Amino acid sequence: MRWIRERMVLILGLLVLLYTFVPIFVVVLMSFNKLPSEQSKIYKFSSFTLDNWLHPCADPSMCSALGKSLAIGGLATLVATVLGTLMAFALVRHRFAGRSAMNLTIFMPMASPEIVMGSSLLALFVAGGFAGQLGFWTILIAHIMFCLSFVVVTVRARLAGMDDTLEQAAMDLYATPSQTFWKVTFPLVFPGILGAALLSFSLSFDDFIITNLNAGQTTTFPMYVWGVARKTVPMQINVIGTLMLIVSVTIVLIGEFNNRRRAAAR
Amino acid sequence: MAEQGLRKSTTGYLLLLPGLLWLVLFFVIPFYSLVAASLYDPAGSDFRGYQMTYHWQNYTDALRDYGKPEGWNHPFWLILAAVIGVAVTVGLLLRARRGTSQTHSVGSYVGYGFVGALVGMAVLYPIFKALFVGGAPMVLSPLLRSLLYGALATAFCLLLGYVLAYAIAFKSGRWKTLMLVLVIAPFFTSFLVRTLSWKLLLGDDSVITHVFQALHLIGSNGQLLYTPFAVIAGLTYNFLPFMVLPLFASLDKIDYRLIEASRDLYANPIVGFFKVTWPLSLPGVISGTLLTFIPAVGDYINAELLGSTNTRMIGSVIQSLFTDANDYPAASALSVMLMVLIVGMVLVYVRRAGTEELL
Amino acid sequence: MSKVAEEQEAAGPERGADASFDGLRMRGLTKEFASFTAVKDLDLDVPTGSFFALLGPSGCGKTTTLRMVAGLESPTAGTITLGGKDITRAKAYQRPVNTVFQSYALFPHLDIFENVAFGLRRRKTGDVDAEVKRMLDLVELESQARKKPAQLSGGQQQRVALARALINQPEVLLLDEPLGALDLKLRRSMQIELKRIQTEVGLTFIHVTHDQEEAMTMADTIAVMNAGVIEQMGAPAELYENPHTTFVANFLGQSNLIEGTIQKRDGDLVTVDMQGVGVSVPTHRTHADGDRGWVGIRPEKVLIGDEGEALDAPGNTIPGGVVTDVSFVGVSTQYLVRMPWGQELQVFEQNTGRRRIFRTGDKVELSWRPEYAFLLDHAQDAHAGAQLGDD
């Protein structure tokens, strides 16, 4: 009894953690689910099957939506990471006027409700006469916009935490500014940039509210799921969900493993 | 010495330019478009175009349609509730200041009184109506409901999230990083797919529903799905990482020796928590609640997937006004109102909590 | 030109006064920041191949000076020449100067081998493998070559930083308080190490520190710096035994400074009326203009005895002292003696065992040999430099 009391907080914490994982178990479980009938709308486990995994694209529109999401995610990540990294460098290493206004502009998207951001972008596109051209490119524009702030914050934190005497040491040891950047600064900031890219991709892939307002006829994966949610839900969406989980956990574990390996080589 | 490291050159501006331009073009300027759209003549459409007629009534119309709760029409009880709210708030204020030399400006009394009136109306009026007036139950408007659900979800997130963050920060030892990873991992599975899982977990045949029925928390044929409970549960679940991470960051910074010092000075664990840990973790609490509340209010995915027409949130309304009804002016007006409300609440909250630096 | 540079030039050609001086030379070096001036019109010649210490309290401008020599800070005015070449405007990576940083600044993402090889690789000179191995042997870290800096102890990191700089055989090696982060014992052994390496390698070392003991132990020449200017420069013993300013007198070790009026300047000797007692100071040890001054005497040079006891010091005897504090420090006993004019003087007596230890309240007489006293300008602050430095 005493043992439990001492660890009460930890146990409670683990319970909360478990709570966050229960729906994940359901996702994995349902990826092996077989719907009782073609038109079943009830979301319930009925029988086990590997069909979903063997035929992930049984509904072609799902895979096409998935493709769109991946493409947008990739492009948005690329652009947002590059632009955001540049901004982070500017903020940490340079002096300029209007810093607080700039900070506000950069950090507001992180704290605004998505519905408002989506609405305002839609209003912009409509006012600009692009009402009929909503689709891939408007979605991409929106995604780059909200990913930027997250990239800036992530890279900035990494950069600010870097000891700037290292660059002085490099210059003292005959490295030109360009060499200093590529041999010292960049390798040290890179983990932050990578983290920011991963964050960007998952934010973009997962976005629904802003995307939905600015998508026109295009369908991304979240929009597809939304569309089928009230009808027959193909279990393949759970396959995708499970895959995403596996990929991201693997990436994070690889990173962790690297860290531990470096620390262990003492 | 850091001052010397910053370069004054134009390189800074050049680096900043592309990203900043993007943000200005696609975040700042759109907001103006939104405000402009909210003032369009509602008689237009996105095919025929809109006329800008500074039609302020869009706001009052939207407020009337989606902001006012139904059944809120007994002025006597409303005023009584407001007055009680003000009285209680001012009384608390005066009592809190007793014994200290602090005096408050008239302005702050007015401010707090106003908040007191609102809270009084929100809490007491429904009670009065139920007790003394009867009749059809009060139905919240989508706007008020969103604020309420958002607040409730944030409160639950704070409760659960604080426990988890505390456990990871102080009680996890070697497993700290692993636990952090586990907190973030679900975040990488599609948000919508996860929310659909709750349909299974709260369905009529699920374990949880049966447990609730057995405990008589709901009727023997009671439903969990499509109720406010399901919506709030979904919201809490989805935004938990947004609460846990800032809380953890704040708690992790606390030097455990401070807590040990409080023990040395005769504080039992509970007192120690309230006097030492909680105040020091406040920055994290503030960031966490803001990062949770703001998106939660605007979210409508949970409400649509797990709720019913009785749990409609303002996000749904705005979304359908845009896409289904093509009523851009009304939708924009609602959007702007939501934004102003949230910004207003954030400012009040941040000012009261005494922190201006959130990030 | 500053007084210090004049003295240097007056000291003769072997001190590098002529134009063919091939060491490090600074003239009129100034660095102004927005709110204050860190270095004011500094003139300095650092002899080649010497172990030179730049000593001063925090904020005196010594680190700024070092950074200007390294090229990490650009001077507001003045010139720096090295081996006859003007390097004032040269960038850090163009100068044959290397630095050992206070925080070591080892590249965390590179292993020890690559850290040390960094400079060589940038310049694309030499047989990298062989040179790095040789240098790691010199600092006794061959076995750690493939580890990362984070896996090494503080002392080991310090040696890597040193190796990384030395391997490039710079004309001048700058050390910015490199021993500050080490514990006492390690610091002492590193002081000896550094001195040994410098003698072996023969390069010019400029060591910046606030620890006067460290400077005196290691350096051939010390320049004492205060508020952006050099107060005095010379060999450690010179500076210690014959300080020219109150700052130097108080910063290096401790001094008793007693007010006095100059009565006669007579050839080799200066006579001073020091609070009613007549004392004399050799002329080459007086640095006061005008008719008033501070008579200075180091506590360990003061002899303490019972009233009326004949002390072995003809000349400067001061009666009427009362012991107010006694501190037994093992090696010595430190006394505070209140003199008739109210000042408390410090007296350090080595515990040779030949004499009893005085007690508080004892009436004593003090005396010292005139050749140990010095006379400083009255206009200077008698407390300048005191309680700063070695903590």
C-alpha cells in the first residue's frame, strides 16, 4: 500500500498516458476490422481480416487524397523550413527595428483559431478574384503560412541555445565566414531544422479546418476521412493512421537511439 | 557581450524578407479582407460578386442568429443574477485587499465588476430559470456553447495534463524522454482518424458506455455518443499534448531543491505544491491554457463527428455559412467576432496572470 | 605615447624599441562601446617568445584587448603590428594568432581528433594525421582521440583547447583565463604544465587573468591593467617589490599605505615625515611628485616586536602600536596593529618558532628596512586595487 502511495503521482501520470493511447489502439485494431456489410455505418469491430492491409487502395479516392496530402505536405515543409530557417537566423543573429511588431506577426498564427485563419484566407482569395481557382495551390499557400511560425520558433530555440563562441573559435582557427557556417553553425543547428521539418509535415498532413475552407474541389486525406465519416467508413483509413504512427515513432526512436549511443560511448 | 555579436547589416532584413512577406501577404492582409468581407452587402454572392456597403448590421444579425441563447428572456432574473455577480466579485476584491495597503483604481473595480456580472449571469440565470420559471430549458447559442465547451475542455486538459507533466518532470527518472515521446507520438496519427476511434469507444455497445450505465451516471439505455460529454471528451483528448508540453517545459525548469527546501521548512507535500510548485509553474500553465483554449473554441470536428445538432459549435456555423450557404458576409462577421472575443479574453487573462511573455 | 611605452623605449633596444621589433606591438589601441570605453589608448610591446601576462580585475579591458589581438573585435582606433606587419584590419582567420577560450569552445559535434585538426584542415597544410597525433601526445590525450568533448573532464577539455590552438604554431598564442573553470589543485598543475609547454615550444604566450598569484607564477612579464590602461609592466618581482601606483601595490599581494609629507629629496634618499615619524625611502623607489605621498610597505616586510625591544632594522621604527587582531594561518601569523594615528597596519610574520605569538591588546613596535619601502603619489586612491583580484 505504501508503495502505491509513494508512486501515486507516477501511477496517475501513467494512467493519463494510457488514456492518450487508447484511441491509438483502436486505430490499430480497426485496421484489421472487416465491415459486416458494404453499407454498414456502425463503427464497431466485427471480424478480423488482413484485407485492409493487402488492398489499401480499395477506395481509389482515398489514395488519391492521400497522394495530395503527401504532395502538399512535402512542398509546404520544404518552403516553410527554408523560409523559416532564414527568419530564425535573422531574428537571433541580427539587429533591426520594429522587432516587437515582427515577433507579433510571426507568433500570432500559432495562437489564432484555425477557423479564423481559414476564413480570412478565403476572404482574401475571393476578394482577389480567385474564388473559382481554389485548390492545390491555395491549400499549399495556407499550409506554408501556418507552418512558418512553428519552424521559426523551433529553429530559433536551437540557434539561441548555441554557444556563439564556437563560431569565434572557428574564425580564430582560420575558417572563413562561409566555412564557419557550413562546418560549425549548420551541423549544430541541423537537428533543430530537421525537427522543424518533421513538425511542419505533420501539421500540414493533419490539417483540416483551414484546408477545408480553401480547397475548392481538391480533396486531401483529412477531408476524405471527414467525407466518409458519416457514411461507410473504409477501414483502410486506419491502415494509413497506423502507418503514420509507425513511421513517426520510428523516426523519433532513431533520433533517441542516436542520442543514447553518443552518450553511452563514454 | 551579446550586443557585439549582433550584426547591424542589411543581411538581417534580407533573411527576414521572404518569410515575413509570406506572413504579411497570407496572414495579416487576409485579416483585412475578412473584416472587409464582413461588411459586404449580404445580397451578393460569390458568383455575382459582393458590394461593399459597410453593412454593419451583419454583425448584429450574426449575433442575433448565433450568439444569443434561446430562452434568455426573463430580464428580472437576468438583472438579479448580474447584480449578485457584481456584488460577490466586488466583495471578494475588498476582502482580498483588507489588511494590505493596496488600493484599486476605479477602473479595475469596473472591470472586475463587469466580469462578475457576466459570470453571474452565466451561472445564476440558468439556475433561476430552472428553479423559478420552468418551461423550455435554456439552449445555448453556438457561440456561447463553443466558449463553454472550450473552457471545460481546457479545464480538464489542465487537470489531466498537469498530473502527466508533473509525473514526467519529477517522477520519471530514466524514462523521462521515453514518456515525452509517448506523449507526442499520438499527435502524429491523423487527427480525424483518432477522433473516429472515439466513436467506437463511446458507442452504444462499448465498454465505457456500459460502465457508465452500470454506475448510473447515465440511464440504463443512455447514450454517450452524440452528447456534449462525447464532444468535450474528444476536445480534451485532442488538445492534451498542447497542454502537457508547455506545462512540462515549465515544470522541468523548477529546481527540485526548492521543493526540498520547502519540506525542510515544515511544509507538507500539499502545502509545498501550492506554495512552491504551482506558482513556479504558472508560465507553463498560462501558455498551456492559451494554446488549448484558443484552438478548442474554434474546433468543430469533434462536435460534428461525436455530437449532434444540439451540440453545434460556432466553427461549424462559420464553415457551413461559407461553403453551404455561401453567405460570406455573415460568416466573416462571425469569424471576426470570434477573433475579437478570443483576443479580448486572452488579453484580460494574460494581464491578470501577470505575464506578458508567452513564448 | 603613454608612459609605459616611453619606459619601454627608454629601457633600451633589447626591449624592442626599434622599428625592427618583430613581436606583437600595440600603439594607441582604443575600443569604445556605446556606453563606455573598454580600452584607452593602449601602448604595449610583447617580447617574442615570452610568457606574457595581462593582469587586472574584471572589466578592466584585458579580455577586450585580447580579442582585438585575435581579430574578434575591431579597434576604434590604434594599430596592432605583428612581426612588422600591420594586422589591425586583418580578419581573425587571416591572422597567425590563435586563442584558447575561457569556455574552451570545443566543437561539440566533432571528436577530439577533428577538433584539434580543425585549423590545419582549413589551411590545408601539413600532414594532418601525424601532426594531430604529435600534439595529442604532447598534452597526453592520445587515448581520447575519438571521443566527443562532452565525454571529457574539464581538465581534459582544457588540454584539447590548448592542443587545438598550439598545433597551428601561431606567432602569438592567446589564453583567455583558461584555468578559471578548474579546481584549485588542477589549476596549480596546469599552471606548471602551461609554463613547461611554453618553454618547450618557444612561442609567445599572452595569458589574460585576474588571478595575481597565477600571473606571478607563470609569467616572465606582467602588465597590470586597470580601467582600460596599463598601470605598470615588468617582471613579477619588479612589480611586486617596487610598485609604481597604489593600484599595483594593492592588486598584487597586499600593501600598507601610510600618509606622509615629503621633507627632503637628497640624492639617493627621500625623507618623509610619516605621521610624526621620520622614515626614508630610496629615490629609485619613489614615484610621487609634489610634497605629499603614500609610504608603502608590504606586510611581510614589517617587523613586529615588544615595546622597546631592539629590532633588526635601523632607521624606520614606529612605536605605539596595539595588536587588534591575530590570525594564525599555519605558515604565518597575520596581525592587525592599530597605530597612534588610527590606521590599522597589516603585519605578516612567518612562524619560525623563534618568537612568541602576540595576543590582542599587546603593545608593540613596528619597523622595517628602508630599502623595502616605496613612495606613491598622494593623488592616487589608497584603496585602488584592494580586495580585488585573487578571491
